[in-house]
Amino acid sequence: MLDRLRPLALFAAPFAALVLASCAATTQTGASARTASADDETLVVLFAVDGLRWDSLELYDVPNMRALAARGMQAEHLIPVTPTSTFVQFYSMATGLHPEDHGIINNNTWDRELEERFTNPQSMRDARWWHGEPFWITAERQGVRTAIQFWLGSENQFDGDRPTRWFPYHHTMPYEDRPAAAMTWLDGPTELRPRLIALYFDEPDSSGHRYGPDSDGYGAAIARVDAILGQMIDELDARGLLERTDFIFLSDHGMAEISNERVITIDDHFDIDSVFIPEVHGRWGNSYQPYMNLYADDPAAAEAAYQAMKDLHPNLRVWRRGEMPDHIRIDHPTRGPDVFIMADAGWMLTSGRLPEPTRALTMRGTHGYDANDPSMHTVLIGAGPSFPAGERTGPVRHLDMYALVTCLLGVTPVETEGDADAVARLTGGRCPAN
């Protein structure tokens, strides 16, 4: 938990001082910084897509992604946190924290103290769910205007602070309209323009689920977001902004092929009604999942379930609370499960004792698996004045994104799990590690 963060002060303190010297566009803080001219300042744009597997640039016709990589720095892999669910990833990127510290441990987090489930959209503006400090809040508190469109957590107020511009999630908003909206923010008066813009697009995730990651449908969705990426870059170039824009293209997780022939029934040897598993006891009933969280009021019931599952299947991984591998950090005090159950990539879990799932397993792709599985890795490209041109670097983590964004903006970061060395590699030393 938070005590694991203490050594990270060694990162936050020297990095904070160096970031201001190496990337700062302004060292003013608070409202006074609002009056500084934006004409010469670096603009930071995050263009985030959902569910883009790490090898997509090699497998599909994506001229705009490739052109961006040619004039910038591309990481070999962008590595998520576990579990590789969308809400977990976007909030880990925003805060630089593991799920156990920022509080969002899956897309439908259960809090045993509140006896509530995180529910979209009601919980999006409920401050009880959100821990940590997203990069847009750090920026706003130091006088940098931000405009955040549909990034998870941006609808919430943090002690009264929120982005200058924020938007309730609107799933059906046409993709073409999203960059167009960003341009209207940049076309406004200088003193009102954001220096940080973040946009979110739900594809190619939706098509990856429907058709699978090695399908024409997935490829068509990737081509669609590539075209919108090109539109965004062209709009910046037409306004003379591209040369001073640090443009970050990234995604939250990859995608694995699944089949109804690779399903594990978890409860053949224990009473599933003696425990609570939100993924099968929730409002949708039994379902197929890549992982499950088990809670029990009776420790003996949790132990019985663990013993029944731990050697059940060669493609099933089961851990007690407090015994998970170091990279699986979901041990939140009121949200972490007593037993965490995870299938290997490509497999799904269900209950055999509860009524059959009402939704058949018609999906051909999914995610949520262990972040160490390469199929869950994704894409990161950075291009602009703070990135070397046409180079590649080793793997970078979602946990490093908060540190990267705060460096590019020249604001002092809060303490996070970010790796200063990774940020230095990505920026060619423009965000130095020491």
C-alpha cells in the first residue's frame, strides 16, 4: 500500500527540480500563471485510443501512426498494470499509481466498507472513489489550463479542483467532432487556451471484442482511429502549432483472442454462495470473465474457495490477499479481494453452479489479463520538441505517464510510482533522471 510509495520520494524531489529546468514553459504558479502568453509555450496533446495491441503498427496500414513514429520516439511496448481493464489503466496513467493506491481496481470496483459498486456513470463524479492526483489537477493547481475530453476521472472534482474544460462521457460523439472541439479551444483567446489537451477514443477496443484481435474488423477500427489521428495532426499543423506541440499517442491495453472452447468453471469444488464475487453475483448475474475478485465475511469460506481453485486448472492462477506477485498491486484496504482469480490470456472464467450466463460467449477478443503477458502490451509514441526524432526505446509503463506529462508541462509532480529513468529515455534526456 502507501508505505511502498515512500522510496519514491527519491524520484519526486530531484525530478521536480530538474523538470522545471529542463522542460518548463513557465515557472509561475496559481492564477498569476494564467496571464502568461501561450504563444511560445509548448502545447501537450494526449491522443488516447482503447485496446490497441503493441504490434498494430507492423500488422496494419496505419500511415499516420507510422509517420508520427518516424518523427518521434516509439517505445517497444507500453506496459499496463494488472488487471488490464480500461478504467484501471487510464487512471493509473493519470495518477502514476497502482490500483491499490488510486482506488480503481477494476471497471466495476466493489467497496466492502461502502457496500457499493463503482457504477458508470453515477460514480464518475463521486469523490469517494477517486484517490491520487491526476496530471491535469497537478497542472491546474500550478496555473496551467487543461482541457480533458472523456479521460477517466476527469469528471470528478478533487478538493474542488477540476480541468478548465471537462466533458461528461458521450459515447456516440462522432470521432471527427472530437479533434474539431479541441481546435475550438485552441482558436480562442490566448489567455484562455489550454496547454494540455487529452482526448479519448473507444476504438479499436469495441471491434477487438466483437471480431478478435487478428480480424479484418479490428483492422478496420484501427484504420479509423489512424485517420482521426491524421486529422488532429493536420489541424495542428494548419494553425502553425505542430512544431511546438509535444504529441503523445498511446493506448490502455492490448487484446487476446478468446474462444468458447477455452472456459474454466471455477466453482466445481466449493460453495460459491458462501462468498461474494461481483463478476458473477452482480446485477448482470453469471458471466464470462478474464479475472474475478472474491470477497468473504468468513475467512474460512475464502480459504475453502482458495484451496478448491489453486490447483484446479493449468491455465488458472489464484492468490490470497497479501500473497500476490509484486506487480499485481490491488490490495486496497476496502476494495482489494480476499482471493484474486485470473485466467491465462485467451481463457475465460465462469461459474458452473449459478444459472448459465444470459449473455453467450460471442466475443472473439478481450483483455484484463496479467500485464506481463505480451498480448496485453500496447503502443506509445511521443513526437515534438521534447522527443528525439525517429528513435525507439525499451519498454515504458503506464505508471510513467504522469511523470512524463508533468515534465513536458514544466510543473512540479507529486509523489508517484513513475520511473525517472524511463522518462529520460523516452525524451532523450530532455527530462533527465538525475
